[in-house]
Amino acid sequence: MAAILALVPIALFLTAAVARLSYGFPLEQLEGSMLLAAERVAHGLPIYVRPNFRFIPYMYAPAYYYVSGWMVRLLGPRFFALRLVSLLSTCASLAIIYLLVLFDTPGSKQRRHLAALAAAGLYAAAYPWTRQWFDLGRLDSFYVLLLLLALLCTRRLHPIFAAAAWTLTFLAKQTIFPVAVVLLCTDWKRPRRLLLGLGSFLLLTAICTRLLDHATQGWFWFYAFTVPHANADLLLRPAVSFIPSELIAPFGVALLIAGMAWAWTRPALGNFAARFYLLAGASIFALCWFLQAHAGATLNTPMPVYAVIAVIFGISFGRLDAFLALKSLEPARVFLLAAVAIPLVSWVYSPHDVTPRPELTASRQELIAWLRTFPGDVFLPSNPYEGVLAGKQWHPDNAAFHDALRPDLPDVREPVLAEISTEIDQEKFDAIVLDGLPAQILPGQTWLPADLGRHYPVVGIVPGGDAGDPFGPHPVYFLLPCREQALAIAKKWTLIETGGSSPCTTD
């Protein structure tokens, strides 16, 4: 029965992920820009370039960009390619979690396999808690896979292989660097292995960083290190609420089982496996807690610690199960199996509820058709991919502008602002489309000119803009220059009058 319950969250995840795989529009705000960046790689264009009004990458290391770009080259420029990378990565992560628990759990073969399956099921059960992030066309699932691979190599293979695996993880997300250093120092009782692993990792990361920086004329360092440093705004509330809301709420019972296993079975800290998992859990928790405290952190941030909790939970369950069987405490073992079932079935959901509905697809198609009514360019700072689908020029989104323009580097910031200001002053856009009222949205988008309303005074509601979109911001309001007012009236679009009269003078 416990094995069947462990398979339930895995089956639910696979059902939902396969159903969402071919959806033709973004399932998350930044997913469209990730696809467009992958298309650049597929066409041999560089990722790390000077920020401009045509392209700004996110502050990520290059591994996912290139893997997704190769997949786009193979399967075509569709979300299917990126989501397939994430789906396969999550499946591989479940397999590695299974192997880690299987290798380090005592007891009979049957108990070890049950514990391993329960651990994989627990990680799959986190899918709805992360707001269905496991299969998105974003880098996080691929990053978690590389992290788990690095843990497996550190635990089981030669330090050189561990160093190589941690370097690959660093090339997916550079924030993993301190965790890699800590875990490569875990085997301090064998200094030669420690020095070989840590030294190789430091050398490999230094070489990769230097080569990438040289190949991109310094822009890799800018996006990977300068931009994150400039955006390191720490917030007290998410830092305080991280443990109760992101750990205890979804995995309180699993953490309790881990604590009981530690108290009852007393693993010796002199044992490398015990020391390794203790430091892995502590260091990855500390990293995720620190990142969650930053402004802009979302529910994808705890994914690495969820994976490690699943491993520790599986090993703890296996140890407790073997301990209770040895002591012939069958009632306690039944209670343990019941407790294990709680986190596996607590977040049962219908895959239908996380799959885009036909009406949402129809509203997206209506938006694309509306954008095509404009012969010129249209700027959608929250939804650039929809503009590209309508045949418009690709421009960076809000997140890219916000992050890349935060560093106090006038020679980087000022040319971008000047380029934006010139295009606004010359009214090169036929429309600017926002996901909220201009009075609410524009103050937070400081990279837009203060006199935007003078050049784009006509404000209206995007046809179909009232459609609810659970997967990200949906365009709601448009700004038009006066030359497009006649088109809006002819098409009978809903306009918001300012001061009770038209903002444009007519001859």
C-alpha cells in the first residue's frame, strides 16, 4: 500500500506535465523570454551582450541557455522543447533521489526500495506546492538535476568526477558555489581526496569563468555576478516566514520523521554518510533561505531543498523501518507507514486543474489577432513573446530591464535609457500594452520615460483583456499615440477617457 501511495504523486505529476507540454503560450511570465533566448542560441547568436532595447538576458549562468537552445534546434522554436528539458530533468531527478536513498538505507532489499520510492514520491508531491514549476521552460528543474547528480558523485564517485559535476551545477546557477565548497570538504578525514576534489572544482570554475568572460568581452561577469550583486535586496518577511510557510507547511511530517530517525537510530557523525547528508541539508537550506529573502524570489527558490529533504526523508524512513522491525515493534511500524502516507497524499490534485483551459487559449489567440491589427511595432513589457507571435520586434521584459539596469554603471544604463526614450519620443510604437492600470504600473518601471503619457495619451482596454490567466500577467490596458485613436474608435475598442474628453486634439 505504501508503495502505491508513493506512486500517486509521481503519476499525477507525469499526467499534468504531459498535458501541459505542448501548450503554445507561456505558463509563467518569463517562460516566453527563455524560449526567445534559446532561439538565439539555436541560431548561433550570443547570449551575453551589452544591454540594449532589443535583447537583455537574465542573470543566469549559460548551461540551461545552451541545452535548451540545442533542444530548440532539434525540435523547433516551441515551448515543447524547453518543457521537455524540464520534464526529463525532473524524471532524472526522481531517479537520482531513488538511487541515493537506495544506496544509503539499511535493511532488507524490499525496505530499501520502499524507502527510495517514498523519497521520490515526496519530491513529486511538491509539484503543486511550487506552483507547477517542475515542468516549466525555466532552468530550475535542470539545475536541481545537476545538483542531485553532484551529490551522487560526491557521495559515490572519485573526487574528480564530483568536482566536474559541481562545475556543471555552477554553470547552471552560480549561487551554488558555497554549497559545492562545503560538500567537497565533507571528507576531511581523507585530506588527499578533499584537496583533489576542492582544488579541481576551484580550478575548473576559474577556467570556465575566465573563458566565458573572455569570449563575451566581460559581459558574462556582468550578468552572472555584477547584476545579482546589484539586485541583492533582502526582505525581512520572506526570511522569517521561509521555515513555517515553505518547509513546515508542506513537509512538516517528513521533517518529523527525519527528526525521529535521528533521535532513535543515532547515526554517528563520524560516519561519512551521516556527515554528508547533514552538511548537504544544512548548506542547501541556508542557500535557499538566503535566496528566498531576496526581493523577487518565487516558489521555485526552495526546489533544491525540497529535493534534499526528500532524500533525507527516504533514508530516515528506511532507518526507522529497519529499527522497528529489528525491535519487533510492529504497531509502531504500522504507525510509521501511516505517517509516511500523510505527506504523499496531502497535496493530491487533479491534473485538469493545472492544465490550460480552451478559453485561455482562445483569449491568447484573440490577443495575437488584436496585435496584428497594428502595422507597426507594439511594445509589451510584461508579455514580449505574444508580440513576437504577432510578428512584432522582440524587446526585453520588465524583469530583464529591472535587473540589468540596477548596477550603478552609467556607461551601461544610460545608452539603454536613451534608446528607449528616443523610440518613445518618436512614437515608433503603434501601441504599448500593459498588464495593469498605467498609473499603477508605470511608477515601478523607472526605465520608461516620465513623459510617456504625453506621447501615448490614449488609454483603453485590450479586447479580451478581462480573461483570467492563472499562469502569469495578462495584457489588460493599451496606450496609443494620437495617430491610432481613429483606429481605436473605428474598431469600437473600449477607451478610458481622461478628464471627460479626448486627450488628442482633432482638426
